[in-house]
Amino acid sequence: MTTKTSQPVTSEELSAYFDGELEAERVDAVVRALEEDPSLRAQHSGLGLLRESVRTSAEAHAQSVPAARFEQIWDQIDRAIERDARLQADANRNASIWGRLWAALRPVRMPVMVAAATAAVVAVVVAPGSNNPEGAPSVAEAPALETTPVVAPELPPRAAPDELALGELAAPSQPDPKLRPMTVPETSEAEIHGIEFGGKHGRISNTGTVTVLYVEEDETPTNSERSL
Amino acid sequence: MMHGRMKSRLLASALVAVLAPATVAATYAAPATARAAPVKEAKCQIHTVLAAKEGDGGIPEKLRFLEAQLKDDEFAAYKAFHLIEQKAFTIKLGAPSEISLSTGNRLGLSLLGNDDTRLKLHADLSSRDGSKSLISADYSMEDAGVLMIRAGSYTHGDIAGKLFFAIQCARSG
């Protein structure tokens, strides 16, 4: 690439001129060359087209990013819908087994229900009177122990362990040195029938796993060195 | 079509003939078997536990059986549990028993009755100086279920914390 000027204009200089980075002393030469050389003007125009093309492409790419994110969101929604549909299908499949069973029993459904109802009526009429004429509760009760209402009794001052008034009470058996803990059932939930708090305040907490009765002792902690 | 309907009716009649007496018998027999056999004796255990907010001792081996309870939110504030005392004893129907604990508290426990799965009990816990009753409660609980009583602050050696009594009873006779 040459011009009629004394020094030819190179592609690098043209590119630098296009980018506005050409040295000042060469700018005039390039301007003159562009005026005189049509091929150089075409090359310069090509650079313009190239820049425009790159810019357009970049803008198009920038516009496509939100669309891509939108696609991602839709994919997530689709996956959620698909998962729910699969779970629903599983549920329906399970239900359909019972549905089929129910349908299969259709011919005998009504007679069975009538028989069951008859049996229940007969049992209700006959059962209670035969074994339990006085209508006693099914729960075995202690013979003469008053439990309601519950009143917190005033206890006598504490005596030494050996002097405890156990005469009226059944003395507990001796502790087992090889004590094996009882296996706690999964739901260790107490049903409180009556309660009396002797302290200033108390409360019941029941979490389903454990029932805790909160009472307050004296504020001053007591020391004890006794331990197992 | 007619043949199928006749077959269904015959099948239904046969089924009713078999099921009705069986259902009546089962329903009639049920109350007798469901009626709770009276429990006359129960074995009980009490574990005295000191729950501390300091330390990283967690749950000691001897309290592993209470792990589910001690990991409940109710005990989330405590980082270490110390077994102070464990005792086993037997209670009889209608005969209150009392046991003295090393903390000074006395626990009275009575077997009041039972149903199929639960024991009806009465618990009475005295203060450490024995001057008054802290709590007196009637409750029912599944066999070996745990009733926890938190009886305030306590110091054992150099460990300070809250005192818990874990009470369990299970039918034995």
C-alpha cells in the first residue's frame, strides 16, 4: 500500500489513524493519502464497517444474555413442573391400585358394609352388659386411692435418710448396681391429668418427644459431692 | 350378562354368610381382649441429671438412652449433661413409694392404674430441704416413657447447671 506522498501509509498506520492513535506528525500524511488513494479510502471504509459489525454483534450478544437467563428460569420451572407431575403420577399410580381394588369389590361392597354394621350393632347391644354389668371403666383403677383433686401436701421437715418416715409408705427396693436403662419409646409424651405446683411458679412443656415439668427450687444452688 | 349378575349375587351372599358371623364374633370378643389387665406392680427408674450450659461433654454413655430427649429443642441451651445419680425401684398398685435422692429431694411415686399401653401414675417431688412439695402431679405415660422434672439450679462439685429428674416406669406384674 503506497501513496503519492513521499512515505507510504501502512495498514498499521491506517488502523492507528482509524482508532485515533496515530502520531500527530503522520496524521496529515494519512489524510492526504486517503484523499488521493481510492483503495486506501476503501480500506478505511472497511475498517468502519468492521467496527460497526463488531459493535452490532456485541449488542446482539448483550441482548441475548437476558434471553439466556430467561431460558434458565424456564428450565427450572419446567423441571419443577416435571418433578411435581412425576410425584403426582406416582400418587395416582398408588391410588389407582386401591381404586382398582375398590372397583373389584364393587359386587360385594354393599353386603359387606351391611354385615359389618349389623355386627357392630349386635356387639354394642350385647357386649357391655354381659361382662360389665355395672359399666365399670376398662382402665384398672387403684382400689381406694383418691387422686382428684390433686393437692400439694405440706411435707414435714426433711429427716436424715435413715430416719425418713417410710413406715406408712412401701419402701422402695434396693437400687440395682447393674442398672440397665429402660428403652424409651419413640413418643415419650406424658398426659397430665392434674398438677399442683408448690413453688412460686411452674409450667409444663410437651414437645412430643419429651414432657418436662418446670418447677423452681430456692435460688441458692446446693453443693453436693455425692455421685455415682 | 344375566349369568354374570347371578354369579356376583351368589358370591356376595356367600361372602356375607362367612363374614357376618366372623365379624360379630370378633367384635364381641374385642372388648374382652382390649380390656386392660390390671397392673399390680411396675419397675421404675430415676436418673438425676445435671444439665450445664458450659462444657462440651455432650451426652455421657449412661444417658445415651435419653439421647432423643436430651437432643430435643427443650434442652438446646445445654452443652453438657452429667449423671449425678440413678436409682431403680418397684412400685405397687395403690401403695405409694418414696425414694430419697442425693440432691436432698424426695420423690414419691404411686401406681394408680393402667390401660393397654399406659400407666397412670402420681409423682410428688419435695424441695431439697424437704420443707415443701415442689410438684404433685397425676399423669399417664407409655411404659418406659420419660417424664422430666426440672428442679431449678444446682451445683455438683464445680459444675453448675439445672437439675433434671428423668422418671420412667414400666409394668412388671
